Amino acid sequence: MSNIQEKYIREIDTSDSFFDSLRQDYKGFDAWIAKKAKANEKAYTLFDDNGQIVAFLYLKIENPVDNTDIKPALSINVPWLKIGTFKINAHGTKLGERFVKKIFDFAVSNNIYNIYVTAFEKQAPLIDLLKRYGFTQYGKKNNELVLTKKIPTCVQALKNDILLDYPAVNATSDKYLLSIYPKYHTGMFSDSILHTESYDILKDMSESNSIHKVYITEMKGVEQLKRGDCLLIYRTKDENAQSANYSSVATSLCVVEEYKDLSGFADFDDFVRYCKPHNIFTDIELKNIFISKKYTKIIKMTYNISFKRRVILKRIREIIGHEEVYWGFAKLTDEAFFAILKEGMVNDSIIIH
């Protein structure tokens, strides 16, 4: 299973049975998609190992918004991102979350903070997924529901809920640098893959696709984490790299959902239920962790932003200063935090403070 690809619609076999449900729901679908193909428009796609399409996402920027048949009308004073066509073959790997993040990434990279989608009531799983990350029912378009999401860009717009505000980050809390070994990093943070890594290492698994991540460690200090704290994810150097200064990089921004200790789980099954959907460790590793009690500190976080530019350790050292720092887990000043985000070319419109 390769990474999500942006492909010309004309390159996609739209006669595939994957699109049959769209043909049934939308009269004129074939004519519509043929028009998009002829216009050289693109869509985000994902194919399985057999070359079969399993996900399709078409996004359209509307400025002004096309209010045809939408009641009540959407604001024409701001640009909108329309989720034009969104279908995935759900199979228990949280692929929907991965595409929801792609929608938000696209919006923010284009400086668009208002999103809408139309959906039939029978599309309950899709509607529930979108509502989980802040979409609300706004109105109707003929016999479809209209759902909207406004990505917060100021304190007044925050709902003070990590998921409803997602991907915006309330940066008024404490800020830390958290290191993760390369063998775990890309499997967890699939959009933060390095240019030197192969997409072949990405798999269609919950830990890769989920917006939520669970990391188990024994690093000192992480027990002080609390809900809402900001985590800059720092990928440690590859084993064969000569210098960490150039091969260790900050790649992502996450927000802590909660911190738990291994002792807080009733039994192994309770531990697995909590960790399994969102962590990179194998079943054997989880069993060894629970039995040995070697790693007892568990961090659950949301994966909000992938840096446009990776920030090397040499630059991070210059930003933080030359004092002794434990690079496994380190608290950051506001100044250092925002300076690293600037180096990572992060859109600061959704970093609210």
C-alpha cells in the first residue's frame, strides 16, 4: 500500500466497480467525472497492493462559493473548500481519518479555513467521522445534508476541544520536544516521511492512518504531560548516520490527548484495547512491554501538522541555545517553539496563542 497520491482524473479507471455506488447516488456521475478528466483536474487516490483503488477524494476551491440549491446560503465573503467527492472502502484501518487529515492539510496550505460537504443521511459513517473533527450540520442542498467546518484562526473561534478544533492548535499550553526512533517515526507519522525514505515502508494500518497516536516510552519527564500540551516530534538520527546534527530532524506538531501509566490498566486486554488501534508496536512487543514493565509511560496525542521543511538538529541547537538539553524529551520556551515552527514553514494561522 503506497502513500496517498494526487493523480489526474484522466489517469484513473473510473469504470472500476469502486465508483458504482457514486453512480447510483448521483445521476450524471459519469458525465461529471468525464468533464473533470477533460479539464485536467486531479484527485487524491490510494491503491492497494493489487493495484485496486480503495480511496478517492476530489477537492474544489470555490471563491465565491457555489450556493446553488444550498439553504441557507453559505457566506460569499470568504473562500470555501468543497469536498466534492469522497469515498473510501472502509476496512478497519482508520483510512478515513488519514483522508480527513489530507482535507485539512489541503485547506490550510491554500489558506482556506471554511470547508463544506454535501452528504446523504444514509452516509452515516462518513457524517459521524466528519462531525468527530468539528463538522456540524448547517443546512440542506435538495435531499442532501450540508455540513460545514470552520478551522479556528483566533482565540474567539476555539471550542476548546482538541478534536472539534482540529487541526488548529491552542498554543497557550506547555510545549515540548519529543524524540522518536526512525523505525517507529514514519509508521506513525505517515505524512512526515523523509525524502530519503521509500514509500514502500508505509502500510495500510491503523497506526499509520489514524489521526490519534499512542507512544510508549520510559523517557524521564514525560509523566508531566497534560491534555493540550504541544509536542514537536523529533526523529532521531539513523543508525548509520555520522552526525545527528544533520540527520536528526523535527518533523511534526502534535497535541497531547492524555498521559497514562501502565499501572493504570486493569489487565493486558485493557492495555491492548487502549493502545492497539493507534500505536506502532507489534502484538509481541505490547505483550513484552506489559509483562516486563520496562516501558510504563504512555502518551496519546493527535497528529495535527507535518512540517513543510524538516528542521535539522543543528538549527534546533542554535534556536534553543548551547545549554545542556536532554534530546529525548525537553521543555521548550515559547520563543524556541515558534522559531522551530517558523523554520518548519508551518502556517501559523492555525497556531493560536
